[in-house]
Amino acid sequence: MTNIIDPIAEIDEARVADQDVVIGKSRIIFRRFMRNRTAVAGLFIFLALFLFSIFGGFLTSWDKDTIDPLNIGMPPSPDHLLGTTQAGIDLLALIVDGTRTSILIGLIVGGLSVLISAVYGCTMAFFGGKVDATMLFILEALIMMPAILVVAVATSGGGGLKDLPSWLLLVVVLLFFSWMGTARLVRSLSMSLMQRDYVKAAKYMGVPSRRIVWRHLVPNIGSLLVLDFTRGITGAILAEVAFSFIGIGIKVPDVSLGVLIGQATGQVSSFPWMFWVPLTVMFLLTGSLAMMNDGLRDAFDPSSSSIGRAKTKTAKKVNK
Amino acid sequence: MSTNITPAERLRDAGLYAPGDAVLSVRDLNVRFNSENGVVHAVRGVDFDLMPGKTLGIVGESGSGKSVTSMAIMGLLPETADITGSVRFKGKELLGLSDKAMCKHRGNDIAMVFQDPLSSLTPVYTVGTQIIEALTVHNPTMSKQAKEARAVDLLRMVGIPSPKDRLKAFPHEFSGGMRQRVMIAIAIANDPRVLIADEPTTALDVTIQAQVLEVLHTAQEETGAAVVMITHDLGVVAGMADDIMVMYAGKPVETGTVEDIYYNPRMPYTLGLLGAVPRVDTATKQSLVPIEGTPPNLALPVTGCSFAARCPLVSDACLHGEPELFPVPGVAVPGVEGQALGHKAACIKANELSNDADAHRIFHAPPKPVSKFDGVARVERDKVLELKDVRKHFPLLKGALIKRRIGTVKAVDGLSFDIREGECVSIVGESGCGKTTTLLEIMEFHPDQVGEVIIGGVSNKVATDHKTKMAMRKEMQMVFQDPTGALDPRFTVYEVLAEPLENLGMPKAAIKKRIMELMKLVGLQPDHVNRFPNQFSGGQRQRIGIARALAVNPKLVVLDEPVSALDVSVQAGVINLLDKLRAELGLSYLMVAHDLSVVRHISDRVAVMYLGKIVETGDVDDVFDNPRHPYTRALLSAIPVPDPNLERTRERIILQGDLPSPLDAPKGCNFATRCPVFAALPAAKQEKCLTLEPPLASEKEGAQDFACFFPDGELDADMLVVHA
């Protein structure tokens, strides 16, 4: 496949692209994404939060396990940029840690669930018949299962999973319940791809089915998977926040945004910074992903109208 | 009108409207779109006047800006487009009107018929509701009864049987042709003065196309509307239009009356287009006129003549400045009664092209290739494919939980034919006649089929192991209709062509060598192998598809509508290539096509199918020159010919109705329900058609086989139409 892409050919490719009509697909997607201001802003916010969650610890000399007995439940001050909790722990240190946990859960669950759904969905569509029916039944059964109960049981030590850290446990459980919708989507998409002429052509050439799936189906559902990745991250973060909020998700000593929000709800009026800061970070996180998702959809969807305008402002005036 | 006047003067002239003047004047219309490659100048200065009651045909290939022009007139282009110039309806400027103001004109003064009848009607409302909606919008005071009566009238006018009951029917209960009739009914509901038809018959079968063109003709007569007919098919407009405007690269390149354009073309592009269309009514076995190259990229400014890059007569002068539309000397003065457009051509060499210019000579059409099999008698050649009594019946089921069989669709019903070395056999017929199912039965051969498919001497009954199957597959490859859909968008050309070879286990070096051979064989540049399919034009993609089919050196290539998705000028090049390959490589073709002109040009033998059965088969010239089965006669008469005089005088058989539903399939002859001969027969003879199935047999040795009891019977007068 790649053996023929020698440097000369690549230069040739670039020359053609510069000339006029021919533009590489990745470049079109990139350009379309960049044209969507909101999406670019979203990307920057997300990257900033990501860096903050890794290097944010350097902004404060405190860590999340140290109690400052002189500052208990204090509002933001030069010592503690975001204030302290009623236990005297620096809120900035907690937020950095919580954001990291949330992003970690989001990325792992988002990424792995896309992978699982792609494999599961393609397998269903490819084999069809009885295999398809059985796998579809399992999938439907999982959709019916009450996720919240399973999470509650698993994280409170049921099923002998006590030794795992609570965030990893939550990742496993969230993963278990997050892939079904996409798998169904992938299944129907691959089924329609199987009807395409180029798949038929490969079949009539006698190419083995397994190779058809790998070479023709998987690459062509790629754009859906990219979209679903960002959507999956948002979903996982929100689920983590929700579960932790009601007290069945992340357990102390682990910290996450959901835990912080949950702990602070009781004292919104007395310690407002403890509630609003983690909430804002969560909104920035999910909001930036949602903004990016819109831009990605525009970039991948060939029928979207994100090709800019031909009408100039002056032309508009003449017409009016 | 002289061409030297400035745009400002042209704009002013169009503003002065008097009765009897053009109903629609378009002046200096320019449309620009934004695209990934920058601003595309899609329409570049279109001028025309549409006289009341006249028909203007706008002819051009895809991307020539003909549809964009019509959308600009209707005010239907997206907000992002930049439109300048002037469009005046009875002297009133339409450009720049708000959407709301435009709604007063749309559907009332100017109405439109779209290309795809399947998607232009809302599926959730009845046909009646949709017609009445069109009436209500522009006539809010009309009473409910009056609107209903008018809707029934309209449906009757466009030839829908029992219109009163059909008013309550939903779009899915109508066939494609019927839906297009409903669209025409909606378009003429408010007696528009201008009717714009954008490729109204492109999505339809030839027999239905003939019906719909007839309806458009009636609609124009009834309402007296002026019609703008947009099409890529030079045949369709030949019989209908009064004036023609040929568009190329967003600009009109030749305008004039039909006779001017068809008999006296002065622009090389028009000349090439006319030569690129095969004719269904003549047996000339000459190559088609290929127009090499592709239209210019309109994102870049056009400096010379837009056609210069493809023109065989090009000289240095053509590259300096784009030529305006010059009046062609020696022709009637422009502005004479009944002539909206004088004959004008945008070519500095218009005068050098005389009346008897030969497109074949000018465009260097290649000589007709000769195959080594041409001299060998047909019976002495080997059979590459043989079908024996192949049947494919689909059960028609009803019920949700317990499925009941309520009927059988006989998609293919006892098909037998063979293909010899070096010949091209075509299957023709309307959609739904079983052409595609036949191809699928051949391509997806397996031992459990009903009937026998013998490929290269090996029967499907013995194809039980992988090795035999692979050997049979290698004998036979397929080229698909849609060149874009047939190539994986994520594969480079190299990967596309390597796939069948890798599958055979060829070593890498040999694959590389073979691919270079293939690229040269189909006329592509070998250094383009690293490009992706979307970097090629439609014609080049089809060439890649052909190259892939030829990669494993098959004996038989199955062609499923190989050129129907291509533009006329490109189509000629691909047909010539197929002709050449057949001669050089000794290939056999099995082709399915709905375009009978292409079939006549390329095939040696033809089989006409109707409802899963072959009704007539034989040598292409026998069948086309002397059709015996009434269905073949109807099919051939439905093809419009690019010759205005012939088109206006010839007799046409307009078949009534559509293909019968498989649920009430006729008992005797399948075709009896629509047969023009049957309708004219006395009742005693009709009995025979209704009870017995006519066998497929020939009348005398060597002539074609056909399945009809009364091949030379009188035709029913109601189904014959002549335009005076």
C-alpha cells in the first residue's frame, strides 16, 4: 500500500495541489475545521485545560493532601489562588487533580468505546444472519440494563472489585455501558457500505470477505468514528460528574470534578467558590468538546455549507 | 442587437417592456460561488430573451452553468452566491427581490419542473393536497370546491387516469413518470407565463420520457407559456425547441434557431457535441467524435476562448481574449419576426466552418477498429457465456409476524442466450424489466441457481470449490454504471488496480509492470497512479474502472450502463475506447443500457427484455431497422433523434401506462396490457394474446427471434402522435 509513496511522488502531489483543482482530503478537512471559529476556540480551550490538568500543579505550592491550618474555608487570596476548602486544602490543587481524573476518564472511555463499537458493529454487518441476530440481541439486552444500579453496586465494593482504584472501576463500568449506540450506528453504516459498487467490484473479483471488511469498510467509517470519539469523551465526563455527584462514582481519596461539585452543593451560600470553580471547569471542558464536535461535523460532512461566501459586502449593498 | 453595446445599455434596454416583447429577459447574468478552490464564476454573462409561447432549449454539459442560470432566475440560489446582472419578467426586475417578494412570482408567473420526480413531492401529503397548496398560495380567495375542480382538471390535462380518485393518492402510489406528470400539473396550476424545465426527463425511461415530453407539449399548448428547457440531450430538444442556446464553461457559445444549430453549427464545440452523439436511426459504423480534455476551471480567470484547450482548430489568436457572441454572417438578420435570437457563435473562426463541416475530420475521430473475430462466422466462434433457462423469482410477502406469500415477482423468467468471442451483446428494456437482475445472476453465479450459467465452458453447477470459482471469476469482470461509486475513495489508482492482481497472488514487480501497461491501454497518464479517484474527471474514473476490469485479462467484460453517468463529449471517448479494446484484445461484452443509440453504435447483437422475458433478439441492425415486436417498435420510436426536421415529422408510438405490477401480471402475452397492436385487434384475435404465451422464434432462417403473434398488425391510432 505505502510502498509506492516515494518522495518524488509526494512532491508531485503537492505541486498538483498547489496548482489548482486537486486538494488533499486531509487538507480540506483541516481547512473546513479552521473555518469554524467556534470549533477552533473549543480546541484551544480543551488544549488549555489539558495542559492545566498536567502542569497546573506548578501554579501552587500546595498539594491536595496537605492541610493549611491557618487558612480553613478561606476565599481566594494570594496564598491560595482559588481559596481553600473547609478542611483547609488548597482548591487549585484539588481542581488540577480533579480535571486530570475527569479528562483521563473521558479519553479512555471515549477512545475504547469507539474501538469496541467499531469492531462489534462491523462484525455484525459483515457476518449477518444468525451472528447478527445474536449479537444484536446481546446489544439490546445491554441497552435495557439499568446502568446506574450496576455502577452503584460495583463502586461500593460489590463483586470483589475492592482493590481497584475507584476511577479505574468507574472507567470499566462506564465503558461497559457506552458503546452500544455507536455499535448499532456502525452496523447500519457498514451494511450500506457493503452495497456500494466498489465493495461489489471487490466481491466479483473474488477478494476474500475478511479483506474487504478491513480494506474497504473500516477506513470508510473513519469519519463517523472520529466524531464519535469527541462525543464519547463528553458523555463519559458528564456521566462521571453525575455519578460522583450522587455519591456512587469516584470515592475519596480520589478527586474528580463531580466529587468537588457534589461536596460543595451543601454550602453554596457560605463557600460559593468551592461550588462555582469546579462547575465552571466542567462547563469549559464539556462545552469546548461540544464546540469542537460541531466543527468536526462540518469538516467531515461533504454536504455541509461551510465553504464560505462568494457574496462580498459591496455586492450585497447593490442587491438590496 | 449589436454586441458592441455596454452592459449598462443592455440593462436599460431590457427595462423597456411592451406587450409582444420577451416575457423573460436575462441580461449579463453572472453567478459566483465560493468553493474550496476559491470563488468559482459559474455563470459568466448569459443574455437571452424568451418570447411568449416559444421554447428555448439550453444545452450544455454538467458544470456548464445551465441549471445555475435557471436557479438564479427563480431566485433559488443560496444566500452565499453572488448574482449580478438583470433578470426581467415582463419588464420587472427580479434580481435583488427579497425571498418574500419573489414568492409572488414563483409558481405564479414563473414555474419550474425539476429533474428528480421521486424527491420533489412530499411523501406525507396526498397529491391533491400538494396541487391545492400551489393554488392556495397564489389564490387565497378561491373556494375549496373550485380548487378541487381545478386540481382534477389539471390532473386530467397531464393525462392521469381517473383523476378524481387519484387526487387522494399519495406520491408513493405513483410511478416515476406519473409523479413527473403531477409535478408538471403543479407547475402549470397557476397558468405561469414561463415554465422552466430542468432536465425533466433525465431520470425517466425512454418510453416514459416520450410520454412526459408529450405532456409538456400539451401543457405548453394549453397555457401558452414560454418554456425554458434545460437538457444535456440534444435529441430531447430537437423536436421541442424553437431556439437553442449552447452553453460551455458558464457562457453561451452559440445561439440560434434549432435549424441553425443542428444543420449549420458554427462553433467547434457544437459541432463536436453533435458528432459525439450516436444516432439510433442509422447504421453507420463510424467512430464517434471524441472531444478530448475537460472544461476549464472556473475558479481561475478565463483569458482566452474557454474551449481553446479542447478545440482542434485552436490557433494563437484564440488564446488572446475571450470571443464575444458574433452574429454569423449569411444568415437571416437578427430580430426578424419569430426569431428571438439571431444565429450567433462565440468563435473567431465561425466563418471558416462551412455548412458541410465534417466533425469527424476536424476532431480527428479514430478509424473504426477491426477485430480479428470480425471475419469469422458467428457459429464458428467459441461461446464465452451461455445462459440456459435462468430464472429468478422473488416471493412477495405480506404480514408482520406471519408472512403470507401474496404473489411472485418474476424478475427473470426463463432467459437463454449466448455470447460468442469478440462480440458485444446488449440487453435493453425499461427499468424493472429484469436487466440488472440478469447481470446479478451471472455475476453471483452459484450451484443452487435455477437454470445454468456457463462461463468459459464451465457450468455454475460444478462451481462448488473455491478454485473453480476463482477460475470462472477470472474469465469475467464488470464495469459499473457510476464511476465514482465503483472506486473506493480512499484508494489510490495504484491500489485500485493492484487489488485484483494481488488477489491472484502476482508478485509485486509484475503488478507494477501490469499497472503501467493498463494505464497506457485505457489512455491515462502512467504517472497518475498515485492520485485518488476524486482527482479525476468522470470519464477518467470510468477509464480506471475499465482498467481494473481488464487487469486479470478476462474474456468477457460485463458493462452495466457504462456511459450513462458521463457527459456527452466524454461518453464518446469512452465508447471509442471500448470499441478499440474489443478489437485489440478480442474481448466480448455483455452490456446493459437504456440508451438505445449507444447500444446501436457498439453492439453486434441485442436482446429486448420486457417483464423478465426476452421479447426480441437478433443482430442489432435487423432489430433496429426492422423491429417486429410492437414493444421494440415503441421503444425505438420513443428515442428522440438530434435532427429537428425528422423529429417534427416522424410518427411516434406513445405507450399508455407503466409496467404492470407483478401482482396482476398478465396471463398470456406480458405486453398485452400496453400493446398498441393488441388495442387495434378485433376481439376474436385479442383472445389469443390474452390466453397463450407467444414463443420466441424467428420467421425465417437468419432473421431475429421475436415473441409476438401479430408482428405486422395495425397500430392503435390513439397511441400514435405526429407533431405538425
